[in-house]
Amino acid sequence: MAEQRLIDRRTGKPQRNGAAIAALVVGLFALAVGAWSPIPVLGLLAAMLAVVPAVVAIALGHVGLSRSRRIGGIGRVMAIVGLCAGYVALGILVAMAVGWIVGTIVQGF
């Protein structure tokens, strides 16, 4: 009975959770790029490139989680990993931004 719910009625193929897959890919990209943010010169470019993918990964992860509940848990782990990667990347970027601001204030501009 549960298998009937996991098969797409129109195509006969197993259902997939595209939002969870996208969250995983975008979240890992944001984490990989965000990891470069502590480097002095390259870090500013890396931080600017990683902010949008981190937020997108978080949004897609939440969508993927809600979609996985409807289709029997498909993609749940990928959505969670994408969410975690997005939140960790965003946390790194916020910490670096705070560090840059505090460092600038302490040095006297």
C-alpha cells in the first residue's frame, strides 16, 4: 500500500524530491565557498558569493522537508543535510562579518 503512494500515477516512475536535491547541492556549494571567507582578501569575494546560496539552501531545505512528509519520506535526509549546510554557511558568514566590523572599529577605521 505504501508503494502505491511512492509511484507517480502519471508516469509510473518513482517520485523524487527535487527541492531536497537542490537544497543539498546549493547548501554544499555555499558551505564550500563560505569556508574561504576567513582568508583576508579572497574572503570578501567568497562571502559575497556564498550569502545568496546559503539562504536559498535554507529555503529549499524547508520546502524539501515539507514535501518529503507528503511523499513518504523521500529526500528527507538530503533536505536536512542541505538545511544544515545552509545554516552553517550562513553562520560562518555572519561570524566573519561581525569579526570584520569589530576589527575595523578596534583599529580605528
